[in-house]
Amino acid sequence: MIAAIVVAGCSATQRTTADGSTSDSASSRSKPPVAKAPDFNVKSIDGTTISLSDYAGKPMVINFAASWCGPCQLEAPILAKSYEKYKDRVVFIGIAVRDNEDSQRAFAQKHGLTFPIGLDPSGDIIYSYQKAGRVSMTGIPTTFFIKSDGTISTFWVGPLSETTFDRMVNTILQ
């Protein structure tokens, strides 16, 4: 029962734009972005440093998740598949929120996540994104879609379906 509440509580059914408006319509368009994506420097699970600024000028998907999160487990295979589909056109970065390196490494291996994954043990990075994107809901997974000019186009709180992911990534490829 608790698992059902957690999954339902983290599953967004609305598209949310950076200005805070929402829509259930698949054909709705994002309003103009209102915020730059906050820069960050984090240690990755492979020992390197990931900085958002290293990918300036490219569209990006930033996914906040954790190995201990049930909805993140559901979303992980979709992220792996989407990364393979879009990796030549979109930068993917995972941010492990309040997770440890060993658990996140095992999670990535289990689900075939091969994009860079950084660690946010304090939750400061996700907080800065929620603030910049005017996210009224909190929880993970949360995914931000960033245009090549560095502005937040849209975001999604809860696990993404493949169809929704494709629709959202198209907002940053236009």
C-alpha cells in the first residue's frame, strides 16, 4: 500500500512548463522559457567531474533520481532507451539525489544507464533547479529539458513514459 502511494505521489500527469503553467494536452506548446539552467560541478560515479557549463550550446536532459526510489526504477529503462535514441543530438546527465556512489553505480549498471551520472548528496542541485524552473511539486524522478541556449524549456515530475519523453525532448530540438 505504501509503495502504491509513493508511486502515485511521484507520478505527474501534467506537462509543466518553466513558467509554472500546466496542461494535460499533448499538443500544447511551452511558453517561452524564463530561467537559465543553474550550473553545477559534481563528482560522477566514474570518478570524473561533471559541469553543466561543459555542455554549453547543446540541448540537454537533466534527470534527478536515486537508486532507492521506486518510481525511478520504473523510469530507468525508458531513460536508457531514450539515451540511445537521442545521444547524437542531446546531452543526458543524471543526478543522483541523496544517494551514495556504490548504490548509484549498481543502479546504473542494472538498468543500462551509460550517460554521465553525478552525485548530489545534499539535494542542493535539485533544489536550485526546482527554484529556477518554478517547480511547484517536489520529488524524484524529476527531469528538466534544457534548450541549447541554456534555458529551461520544460520539466516533468514523476516517471516519464517513452511517448511523453519524446514529446518533451522535441521542445529542445526545435
